[in-house]
Amino acid sequence: KATESNINLEFHITARLENPPIPAWELCRILSNLLDNAIFAAAEAGGSVHITLREDINSVYFSIENSGSIDKELVEKIFEPGFTTKGDRGTGMGLFIVKETMEKYNGQISIDTGAGLTRFYGYIPTSHKNITNDI
């Protein structure tokens, strides 16, 4: 989809995710939803998407940044169920599901937007079980 939209994708991935803190399918759902949204927004704005994924003993961290910004008054609503900036091309459930999943695993997601850029970033803590197994 990014290639079709002439979007430049840039990846910076240092996480190995050998023992992810959440089920792999849920991590995939979080990241793929954010990536799909970033590609959509970058296509509208004409530009690029930058993805960062890293981890340490405490958490898995991610950042997905795209060209294009979101109006400040919409930022407070962005995670509400049914809210979309895509008009009839969106359901408004994606970011709600992302935030709900992050909170389910004691993670956090945030957004910075302005000056022609939007960045979603967050972390999911590694469980104590996983930390104990790694030592």
C-alpha cells in the first residue's frame, strides 16, 4: 500500500522480540493498525513514514511517525470508539482497540502532532515472569 501511494517507509528496528510481553498477534494488531493509519495519513499529505521498534529488559518501545498532522482539537477524541478522521473510509475502531489493548497489558500510548508531523509512541512493559526467565 505504501509503494502504491509513493510513501517512503523507513524502519529502525533493534528489538528481537524473542519473548514478547504480549501475545504476538496482539502486538501485530497494535503495530499494523498504527502503520496502516500512518500510511493513509502520509498518502493524504504526501510524504513518509518512520517506524522505530526497540526493547530493553523492562519494556518494548515503538514509535510510528508520518507526515501530516491532526488538528489539536481532535487529538483528545482520537482514541474514542467510533471516532475517525477518514470519513466513510474508516470505522473509528482501530485506535480505540490499540489503546484498549495497550492498557490491558499495562502499556501506554501517546500522540504528538503539529508542524506537518504526527507521531504515535508508547511502550508495553515486560512482565515480571519474563524478566525472571531472562536473568
